[in-house]
Amino acid sequence: MTAATPATSSRAGFLPDIASTREYFGAWAKLSVLQYFVAEAAVIGAWAGPEPYSRRTGFISDLGAIHCGIHEDRNVCSPLHVLMNASFVVQGLGMLLGALLLSSALLCIAARPGVRIPVAPARRSPWFAAVGAKVLTFVAGTGTIIVGVVPEDAGFFGVHLAGALMFFIGGALALLLLGALWLRQSPLGWFILACGATSFVALGLGGVTGMDVPEPGTLERFMGYPVTIGLATVGLVIGQRVRQELKARKAAARGAYSEKNSR
């Protein structure tokens, strides 16, 4: 049998390696963003302000405020602000690692084993979408790290706000790209797309109203929660598929070894 010519290889496309430990760690890095919800619940439970903290009216950043007192027009006091800010940083690091470790190739095919990626110039839109999602996730991760490192009352509110916008905008757009890319590749493609759309619409409403709404905490959580949940879903899909492929290859290797020894 002769080797495939370059033209034949180009038509066949590129076959990514699904059974990769690097990709598996990248998937777990994305899943790790869910720790945010545990940390938030603990910090809310320790709230010491004059009024109980409400997710409906309280801003997320108030949980990371380092001083007790009036911030803008709100009376805030969060004894576990260190935990909240550490959670922001850990969440951001998980997003950064996910963006760095998960390859564009796996994102293109939603980690489906045996699927080739077309390499013809006219069919490279999945590559661009996957690369764009990686870049936007990196931006969002950097933003939430900034939010944790520079709390709202640290004297640099503009920097804090910029970090929050990086998280909201970058995260929403990354999910919109991945959701559209995965619509026919995963049953959860619609869910990921819906997470991105929900966050993006809420962000638009926040921008139009200046967050001057009866329940600003609810609106802000519609901006942020879908990003965290959507990115964790991406990690779940890839992690499960990579794990299945790793197990299948190990089983095949054991079978080949047993057959060899039985001869």
C-alpha cells in the first residue's frame, strides 16, 4: 500500500488526538469554575452588613469588598471577602488553563473521536470560531482575576469594572461561538448557546439601564452565572469524551497485550 499523497491527506482532513492527558486537564480546569458557587454561598452566609445580603439586590462585587461601610449607596460588610476574592482568582485561573490546554482542534469537533477537521481554506470557519472562543475565554479569565485582585473598594474601581466587563463580555461571546459550533456535535450545544445568549442579553440590559433596576443583583447574576455554568458544561462534555477515549485505548492496549502473550 502506498502512502497517501498530500492532496489526499488534505481532502481527508486533520484527525485530532482525543486521548490526551493535556486535554483532560484542560477540561477539568474549566469544570473547576463551579467552585465559585460554593464560595459565594459561604461568603453570603457570613455577611455582617446591617441588612441581610440578597442575591436579588446585592452586587456580586460587594461580597469581595475589603472594608465595612458605605460603598456608593450600599452598606457592605463581608468578613469572608478574602475567600470571595480568592474564588474569583481561582475561577479565572481555571478559565486561563482551560483556554491554554484545550486545543482548537478538540473544540472544533467537540472532542468526538474519529472525526476529521477539513483543512481546505474555504472550510476553515470552525478553526476561526474555536480560536476565537479560546481567546475570548482567556480574556474573560483575565478579567475575573482582576476582579479578585482589585476589589471594588480598593481605590481602583475603574480597573475593577474593566475586569468585570472583560469577564461578562468575553465569557458570553466565547459561549455564543462554541454553542453555535457545537449545535450538531453535542446535545448540550443548545444549552451552551443559550447560556451565552442569556448572559449577552442581560449584559445589554445592564448597559442600557446602567444597572438602575429594581433587582440589580438578579440582573448581574443573569450576566455572570450563565458564563460560569456554560464554561463548566464545555469542560464536562470534553472531559467525558476524552475520558471515554482514554479508557477505550487502554482497554485495546490490554487486549493486544493479552493476545500477544497467549500466542
